Amino acid sequence: MIRSFDPNFEKHHNYETEYLKVLYYDLSKNYKEMYKSYEYNRLCTIMSGTKHVKINNGEEFDYTDSEFILLPPRSSVEMEIKEDTIAVVYEISDKLIEDTKKRIELTTEQEVHLSEKTIIKEKFTETIKEPLQRINHYCMSNDRNKSFLIDLCSQELIYSLIKNCCITLDPSKNTFDPVTYTLNYLKEHISENITIKEIADQLNISASSLAASFKKRTNMTPKEYQNILKLKLSKEALKYKNVTEVCYDLGFENVSYFIKLFKNYYGETPKQFAIRLTQS
């Protein structure tokens, strides 16, 4: 069981599939914490006990095992446990929502939109409770196909949330993409040594999650990507400036590091490249 909402602890105490991350918490009476929902929607449930929560410094309420709350991305939650409580949180990927949307038929009146600000608090219906119970069962089972089965149940869960109007899907809505934001931010701050944590903090998401998504999309770390951007700019700058000037203008740590990167990427040193330019 997870006994805190520390995201580093969560990383090692959960069950995760392509569509869903399931997190179990065993929380003691009088426990207090503040946590964030990062870049994905979170469906928060209680198996036993009571939580008192204050969300985004605004709405404040208690909820029990008869209710669930749906948190939008980048929410902050102040939590107080009034009695020993077991909670289960389901982190819903954007891919799950999009894939489910593609596979179901909606009436013309239905617009499917997941608000980035609205906090949903609802009583459980059987159509929502049943897929959650099956997801929990498969998480605890030894079935070799449990990831597949959990993802099937998760689609049923999203469908039920849509049918119960907890989620509305708006095809015209552009989903915020943390990786695209990071790519643009690194380009705009090319001469600065930006860390992934600095960007993640701006987005209110975990650095490890952002780094993994970035690597999956680009096959590079953010640092490697920014270094390549700098190296490409350096070739133009070397036409007018010496190696040392170019190095520090682009925010490299030191000249030897810049020379090493340049040679590894282009097969010659910056000075050799500059000399070759003057001879051509």
C-alpha cells in the first residue's frame, strides 16, 4: 500500500497499463497532505473511510465510499483524513479518452469535453462502480493478460462517465500537449541551460513523466534536444565569431564541452569547420 502522496513513491507502488494507472493508498487518521494531479485526469475513490479535501484553494468538502471525484489536470488538493482510510486513484490517460471517443457512437446533441477547471463530485452508479471493481480485481490477480483486461474495463469506465455526463467530449477542443510546450520552450530559451524540472514545475506535472513523454516522442532527452538546436545555430554563428564567443553566446557550460559536442555531432571541431568555411 502507498502511505503518502509523494509522486516519487507513487512511481514504485502502482499498477500501470497503456490507458490507466491505478494507485492504492492506506492513510491513517489525522494524516494531512497537499498533492497535485499533474498532466492527467484523476478519478479519486474511497474503499473505506472519509477524506476532507480543498481543491485549487477553492471548493472544500468531505467525500466517502459512496462518491467519487474527477480531478482535471494540474489540480492541487489539500487533504485531511478524518478516520483511517483506504483510497484508490485512477489516473486516466488522454489516449484512453481519445480512443474511447473514436469507438463509440454519440448523438448529435452530445459534445464530449473534459474541462480543465471543473471539479466533478458525484454519487456512484452501478455502471461506473462495476468496471472499477473489475479493474481492482484484475490489478490484484495473477492473470498474465490483466493489462489487456484492465484496458478493456477502462474503456467501459470512460463510456459510463460519458453516459452519466461526467465527461463531455468536444471534438473541436485542442488538448494541451506538454511535449509540444517543452519543444517550443527549449527553442525560445536556446541560450539558457533549462532543466526538465523547471519546465515541469511550470506545467505542474512531474519531471519524470515529462522526461519519459519527451523521450518517447523525440527519442532524445530534453538536454540532448537543446544541445542539437544549439549546435545547428553554432554553424551559422561561426561564420562571424570565434569559437569561444559562439560557445558562451549559446549558453554552453565551457569551451571544451562545446568542442566535444560539435565534433561528435559533425565529425570535426568548430575551428576546423570555421577554417573550412573561409577556404571555400
